[in-house]
Amino acid sequence: MLPSFQAFGLTIPMYGVMSAVGMLAAFVLLGFTRKHTRFSEDQALSAAIWAILAGFIGAKVLYWLVEIDQIIADPSYLIHTLREGFVFYGALIGGLAGVAIYSLIRKLPFFSLTDYFIPALVIGHAFGRIGCVFAGCCYGMECESPISIVFPAGSAAPAGIPLLPTQIMESVFLFLLCAFLVWRLAKQKPFGTVSGWYMVLYGAWRFGIEFFRNDDRGAVGVLSTSQFISIFVLLGGVALLLLVKFGVLKKTVLDLPIPVEEEPKKKKKDKVEASEEPVKAEEEAKPEEISEEKPEAKPEEKE
């Protein structure tokens, strides 16, 4: 594929480009779905910053944990991999931790924020997987099929061998999952509904797709690291949906207060509407005044 390209004398990795596109798409989606919440622009942006920073840290730390044997053998590996090597589940865990911290600071329900942010996370992840295709990472097993792809020399994947395009398969799944989660968010169900569905569906998908991958990604017993984590993600999602179903989690967006930042706008709108009411009343009264004057004018004309 195309791991990188030259521009203005710089070598720009395509994975970084697609990650940036994914981040932009995530922010656009946050702006689109904010109408289904009561978060102000300031709240949405602040929580996003917390999630992004903590997510990057989590993705990097989990990658280093997976490569701990390499780090022990050569500690300089930490420095060499500062700009490469990230694990998605690390980003997810770190991002959720960042959102949790923000929710505590602003005293907002944790799942109200996760329900809002998860569809944006999914679309960003989908573009990130396209970046994996360009870089050749996260590749699938050797497979002769109509959908197999062959990577050139210089990619992270083995060159000249037809491989199952697990990156593209996951990207397609993630775009579909994003559409489903946005639909669920628009239904304004109890907080935790969107998060629960994401955990169940992505946990099940990730556990399954890992069987078809052939890249080095760490292991916990007979399972890959991601499969091991997926089990807990899936079970956590089931538990969350059960809490929603049995009414333990029942707050919806309507239970959130209107943000302080939005109150001046609402008051201004109410003031404008209130000032328009006397004008409308006066206009409605004018025809009655005219009709009352006409009977008085007729006797004078006859005299």
C-alpha cells in the first residue's frame, strides 16, 4: 500500500493522516449529535480534550505492556516507539478514564457522556483502520480469496503474500456500528443504552475477528490480548443493558439541567417572544377599533 508520502520535504505517514481525518470526522459527528443531548459546546469540547489526551496515553501504555519483553531486553525501545505502536483497547480504557475524571469535575452522569462520545469514537476508529491498510499493520491471515490483498515491500505486513483484509472488514463494521449507535442516541433512551450496545457488539466482533488476524499483538494464554479484554467488554455491556432494562439506570437526557452557558440564550429568546406578544395583541385589536368607528361615521353623513 502507501505507508507514507513526501510533502514539503517531510515524510508523512498515511496512518497519521487517516487518524487525523478520523479525529475530524469524530468532532463533526459530535457537533451533529449534540442536539440529542443537553451538553453545551464548552462541555462537549472540554470532555473531548480529556478523552483524547487520556486515550493517547492509554493506547501507548497498553502497547508497551504488550511489548514488555522487548522493552526489558532493550529499554531504548521506549524512546524508539514514542511515535508508533498504539493499542485500541488502551485508547478506549484511557479515553473512558478521561471522561470519568471530567464527569466528576462537572458533576455529570458518567454514562450520559459515554453515550454521547462513543459514536464519535467509533467513526474515528473506522478511519483509523483505513490507516492500518495503508501502513500494513493489523493484517489478516494468509488467504487466497477474491477479497485478499497483497502488500508491497516496506509495509508492516509480509510482502507479496495474499492476506485477508481484516482492517477493511473491521472498518466497514465500524461505520455500520456508528450509524446504529447514532440511531440509538437519537431515541434518547436511558443513559448507558448506547454504551451497552457498543460494548456488546464491538466486544463480540473483536473477539471473532481476532481469529482471522496474523499480526503480532500479544497473548494471554491461548487468546490474544484483545480477545482477553473483549470478554470483559462484552460481559460489561450485557450487564449495562440489563441495568437499563430493569430500571436501575433510568435517567435520560431530559433529566439533565440546561447548561449555565445556554441559559442566557434561552432567557434572551423568551424576552424576545414576550416583547412580540403585546405587538401581536395590538395588531389584532386594530381591526376591532376600525369596525367600532364606522357605525359612528354613518349618522353624520346622513345628516
